[in-house]
Amino acid sequence: MKPLRTRKTKKTPEPEISQPSASDIEQKNMPLCSSVAENLITFQGIYSNCADFDYRELIIGQDQIPVLLLFIDGITDEQTINQNVLKSLMNIQCSKLDVSGSNSIEMIKNVFMEIGSIKEISTIGEVSEAILTGNVGLLLEGTTKALKIGTKGSEGRIVTEPVTEGVVRGPREGFTESLRTNTALLRRKIKTPSLKMEKFVLGSCTMTEVNIAYLEGTVNPKVVAEVKKRISRINVDSVLESSYIEELIEDNSFSLFPQIEHSERPDKIASGILQGQVAIFTDGTPFVLLVPTMVFQFLQSSEDYYDRFIYASSIRLVRFIFLNFALLLPGLYIAITTFHQELIPTPLLVSITAAREGVPFPTFVEVLIMEVTFEALREAGIRLPKSIGQAVSIVGGLVIGDAAVQASIVSSVTVIVVALTGISSFCLPSYSFGLGIRVLRFSMIFLGSTLGLFGILLGLLVMQAHLVSLRSFGVPYFAPIAPFNLKDAKDLVMRFPWWAMGERPRLFAKTNRRRQKFFMKPAPPDEKKP
């Protein structure tokens, strides 16, 4: 027999204040209560087990109206709270104005509060977001509105010289981890109201603020719309660095070549915006993204525009030559010494053969051993503390290379080729672009060891076809070579003088393309003597 089921009598639950769910707070759809006590219980439930959550209860006005201040300890400026917020509220005690009723919040905001950044908010979610970003939430008895008072504390380090993009001549300031500091550095460079900055908030947990900056009237509106569209589609729980956004909005995620440029130099970002690009600022990182991007921009340095055009063009030409060395030199060495010895002059061939005498490995294995060792030393030098990182990389390279030659594991010519390749890779201004070249170098080594020069030529053709097919936010990645544009080629391998570059790149700026009113070639000196 089945046991009898007893019917449970329903007990009338005691009335209690409902606790909001996490999804309600994220959607910002829960209105505030008119009771300060109920709001306090709600926020205490939301921030339970949060040791840094703090609040302050006050009584103001002649009618003894309760006021509640909510904030997160550590990210708010305590001095601003004490000297401005609390002082302003205490002034209400001495005033004869009535702060009760429906206009109480407006009265405090417009008459008493001695702080510049104040905004009215009306939901639990908005108050929660306000205090999580370093502001103070002010709640008043008898009203369902609150005030978001700007009291953000000092954020991050001071403005210092960029670490990854050093120059001999040029500005020494770099971006920091503070978003507002970074946008202020950009405003100091571009002093015009046409510089627009739009705000996005990404990450359901991190609530990271992201700003896009562009020059209205110069930038292509379609590019701005595409940037907004791609950023708006991002729906993740965290955004801790700009690389999160980069991978989520780039055109081809499986390409070895970066399609979005990043920099920590305000002058470089300002230059890109002035020629029609869009900058993406992310709170918490000094690296700012720049879109759209062409491949030749990764081979250009900020210093190219601060030196005279003759010097800059010569250095840029050397940079392109060493780019080929960093990509092809080990593969060419393997291909020629293994398959095409007839291309080597006889005295040089005799020297290479004598150097390889006693080495038990083929040339491919030699190069592979030294390349992997060099990459390991480079990585160790980056990860170790600066005081010992450089010593380990330099001394380790010298000791291991000399020991490998003495033990007849590799030849001295192989060590020279790998060392020259490593030095060539350091000539590339962009670290992310250099990573792609380092990976492709191993592909060229494999092709050169199996198919000789034909394999290297085949690899170059495939790489070229891939570069031509790439696009960055609708802009051809290999422009201005494909499609070819002679005017835009003035700032390619060779940099023309400033007076000859009167127009912005055609693919970036659809309107307001001219940056100079007329051809500003310097006039010849007057030969007439005074």
C-alpha cells in the first residue's frame, strides 16, 4: 500500500523586504524605495560578505531628514567625501531652506552640493554601478531618486615614458591605466570640439568602461558605425585588457598578422585620429587600439615623423631590409647550403664546409636548435626581472653559442645567421607584428629544408595572397599597394617631406581629406642682399 500523503498547511509568510537578484541589478530595472532604511537593507543584502562596502547615515535639515551615503572603501577619495560631500550636507543644518518634499534631491544638487560631477539616478542598479566605479550614492528619505556624486580616488601610476615604444626624439609621455588620464592626454594633443568620445560599458562582472575617439568631419562615418556595431555585440563577463576587445572585433582571428594596431603613445594615437582612424580606449590598460589598420603602419615608428624626411626615409628603408632578413634569412641559408650550393661563391662555400666539419646534424636541425634556443633566451629575458633579465639573455646567448660551437653541435656560420636574424627582428617597431614574423620564419625554415628556394618562393606567394585578401574594418590591409594609390604611397617605404603630403590617406578620410590649404613648399631664399 502506498503511504498516505498529508497535506501541508500553508503558513502566511511574514512581510519582509525582497532581495534583488544579480540579473535585476545588471539590467538596472529595480526602482529605489522612498525609505532609506529599506534601501540600506537591500544594499546590505547585495553586498553581503563585502568587507570594502561602507555607508554613512546622517540627519539633515530642520525636519531631521535621514540621508544615506553609500561607497566602496579604497576606490573613493576620502578627502573629497569629508571636505566636500559631508561639509555640504552639514551646511543644510545652518540653512533655512526646506529640503523636504518632491524637490529635495534637486535642492541638494543645485544649491548645497559643492562638487562638479553630480547626476540624478533612480534605480538600484544605477546606484550599484555608481559606487562600484568609485562614486558616492546619496539616498534621501521620502524620494525614490538618488544622487551619483563623483568622488573617484587617485587611479594608477603617474604619466611616464612608454616602455615598449621608446624614441630618441619626440614626446616622453605615455598612457597609463586610468581611462580619464588617457583621454586627457589625447585632448591635450587635439584641441577641437570635433574630437568626439563615445562611451561603452563591457563585461557583466568587470563593467569596464570603453571609449571610442574619432575626429568628426574627417573620419569615414561607415567606419565609426562599424566600430560601434562590433563593440555593441560584445557580451562577455570580463574585459581586463584591450586585447580582449581586439580579438572580438578583428576581421580575421586566424591570421598571423594583426589587423588592429595598438600603442601606448598619445602622439601616435593622435596622429592616427587626425588622418581619419578611430581609437578605442579601455579602462585599466595603457594600450589604445587604432582601427582601421594597414600592414605598412606596423613598420612605421613615431620617430619617423620627428626627424628630417631624408633621415627618416633612410632608417625606414633599413627597417624594410631587416624585415626580410628576420623572415627569410634562416630559410634561405638552409635552402642554398642544402639544395643550391652552386649559388655560393667557391671561397665562401669552402669556409662554410670547413665550419660544418664534425657537426653531426644537418643544416635544418642546426638552425632549428639555435632558433628555439634563441627564442627561449628572448622569452626568459622578458619574463625575468629587469635587473637580471638582460644579463641572462646576453650572457646566456654568448655562453650557449660558444659552447655549442666548441662541442661541434652547431657550426659557427649557423650561430652567425641565427644571431643576425634575431637582431633583425628587434628592428621591427611593432611587437605584435614581430610575433607573426617569428612564427612565419619557422614556416620558411621548413619550406626551405624540404623544397629549397622553390618552397620559399611558394611560401611568399601564399603569404602575399593572404595579405591582399585581408581587410581591417572594410579597408584593404595591403593598401596603398593593393589597391595602388600613388598619393598615399608618399608615406610608405620612403617618407616624403611634410610640405609634399597635403592630403590624408584616401581610404581613411572620405571627407576633409586636405590637411594643408595649399602646396606649402618652402620658398627659395632671396638672393638680393640688403
